[in-house]
Amino acid sequence: MKKAIPPSARTAEGGILSIKKGMYMNTLHIPEKKIPVIDTFDTVVLGGGTAGAFAGIAAARRGSRTLIIEQFGALGGSATTGLVLPLMLLHIKNYDGHCPLSAELVERLRTVGGTEEDANSFDPVMVQITLEDMAADSNCDILYYTTLVDAVLEDRTITHVIVNNKNGLAAYKAKCFIDCTGDADLIKLVGASYQSGNHNRVNQPVSLRFDMAGIDFERFHAYMRSLGNDQYKYFAMNTPGMKDIIRKAYENGVLTEQDACYFQAFGIPGRPDGMNFNCPELTTKENVVDAEFMTQKQLEGKKAIMRLRKFLRDYIPGFENAYITSIAQLVGFRESRRIEAEYMLTIEDVLTYRKFPDGIAASHYPIDVHGVDDVSLGLKYQHDVPVDEQYWEVPFRVMIPKTLDNVLTAGRCAGMDFRAQSAARIQPTCRSMGEAAGIAAAMAVKNEAVRFNEIDGTAVRREIRLPDKF
């Protein structure tokens, strides 16, 4: 008599799952599966975050049939799901840093009270809704709650991506793909080369952001003025008096040493009693894009947020009745994987204010490495560059993986060294990279074979309207 096979060991087709002993653990061998190809697109964008939303909208507006695949239920990524606000400033005279789609987003946000006059602060909820409106107006398809799990690579060309959601495994075919996962997930899956971390391969520290409401801003502002800080809706470690208050809370056991290492808060447009917190900053390691580590940081982060809540309510006037309204679903990565690209933006490019014929974004945002192992210390900018030329550019080529023809990678996982990436990872730059990638995709799909290293980056620069001088 044959021994019965438990239901948990069977596949949906009735096949048998086999288990083999591996080097570190048991290995599960799943019989061949038939995966349905759901649809064919010109362009598929993996990740609907800061870069991905802009890439999808830009490609669709230029006639490319486009699909954005996103793991959460909203566009905007770090800005919305991760609660990362406001936009960091580019510090270039006569240039606000907004690519055409970013400028349109700002104008749309103004009509719904989702931004302020400076156009840098924003309401994350209004950004979610507005990006979806822009995508719909552009005939750009969106698929939420869907995760990239694999891809089909033929020579240097990806033909399909395989995804998973509540419907099961499915495949989508496209002429080209844009990896906007933030972590170069598609690049890793097909075995293309990438870098990660600093000289010790350790990534920048991660954060878990949160919002609070119920703040009495009149009392809070009066307290800020008493410390010598005249800003109404901003305070941080470096604002007057704050280090002393945070140190006292640490000495009293309210905050831990890790809680006290970084602290920053901003007002939120349209929320007269609310603030957004760029903390707690948590620890890091080699390869932060690890599910167990990310889970651990969510658990640790929420406990730290509760300590910060007590600190604010007990030590900062105006916060006595404040309450937490949201905690980011997304652990905030500053840096993880970065592709090996046709051109790698270097720290020397940043320090010497280098410009490129195919530049698609410009910035004078500083080197911004968090953590104790800050390898940016001691670096100096080239001092003899005229003031009106003290900015650097991101070339289109940083988005082209060396070994793939029909793939672009936009956002913080583009081709940059560790320190250059710390200056280029901010949202205005990622928005520009996303829009440039979408423009290039629409250009490329008109050809019989998509090869992004044959696209004229200067033409992309003209389309994104980056001026030659500011």
C-alpha cells in the first residue's frame, strides 16, 4: 500500500513537491508551472514610486502603451507610502528643480490645497490622488498589490516579467522595462551587476517615519521662539535648544541613545495641527533589503515612535494632546542596490560640478551620508567654479544597465557611487530621472528593436527641458 501524500505536499495540478537537503537548509523543488501571459505592453514600469509614477505617465503621454506595477496600493512610493516630505532643495539660483511633470503635479496640488507657496512641502495623501489622476489622464494602466518575482531574459533582452498577486503568478510581456523599484529588483533577478553600500558594503541607515496631529501650534511656536528658533513648523537636532532637550530626555530614560541620534520634523500643508517626523533613524547593515531585517526595523521603529510620542508630549509645549495619525508602511531606505550603468556618476563629478551633454537633472544638493561611518567627511568642492555654475548634472546614461538592451533603471538605484548617490537620491532628482526614462522608453518603442544605449541622451534632455544655463 502506498503511503498517502499530505495535501500540503501537493501542487495545484496534483504534482508532488520534492524536498532536498541543501547546504544551509532544505530546498523545495517545485514542478514546472504554466504561467499565463496576461497582456502585452510597450513599456512596463516596475514600481510606482517617486521615479516610477513619473516614468509611467511620461511614457504613456507619448503614445507608449504603459503599465505600472506597484506592490502597495498607491503611487508615490517614499513620498506617500513612506511619508518622506518635504522635497529637499536643489540650491540652484533661478531653478526650482521641477521637471515638466513635477511642475504639473505642483500646480494640481495647489488646486486641492496639497502644497504651499514654496512648492516643496506637500500632503502625501493629495500626492497619491493627484498622481493617480495624472496617470488616468495619460491612459497609463496601473496594477496595485502586485510583486515582481522573476523575469525572462533572452540574451540582452528581457521579454517578460513574472509577478504575483492574489490571482496567483502571471506574466506581462513588453518591448521595454523600467526598473523603478528603488532597490534594482529587476536588475538583481536577471543577474545583471550592481553595487551596494559603502567601502565596507554597509548601506546607509534606514528610518521609519510617522505623522502626528492635535498639536497646538500657537504654544509650540511660542516655545520655538523662546529657544531662538523663528521657524513655525520645523524643528530638528540642529535648531536652537533642541539638542539640550533631547539629551535631557535621554538622560531621564525617555529616549534611547539610538532614538536621540537623529531628530527632524516638518509641517504638512492642509493640516493645521499636524507634523511629519523624519525619525526614528534606525540601524543598518550589509544588504538592508532583507525581509527579516525590514520586519525587524518595522517592529523596532514602532516602539521607538512610541518613545518619541512620550518625549514630545512630556517635553515640548503644544504637544500635550498630540496623537499619532499614521506610520509609514514602507521602511525608509536611503540607499541599497545601485546598478552598474553605462556611466557611473561619481563623487568627483559632484565635487567638481560636472555637466553632461545628456544631463537630465541638475542639483547642488550636498553629500548627505547618514550614520557613524560617514565616508563623506573631509570632502571639498572645487572652489574656483563660478557661483552661477556651482551645480552638477545627472546624465541619462546612469539609467542604462551595462549588460541589458531594453531596460532602464530610474531613481535612487541608478548608476552612482555610494557618496554621489547620497547627493542624488532626493525626490526632485528622482522625479526628473523617472520622467526622462519614460521619455526615452517612448522614443525606443518606435524602433523595431529597443536598445537604450542607442537613444540620443541629448534629445531626452531637450524633451525634459533642462536648460543649458540657469
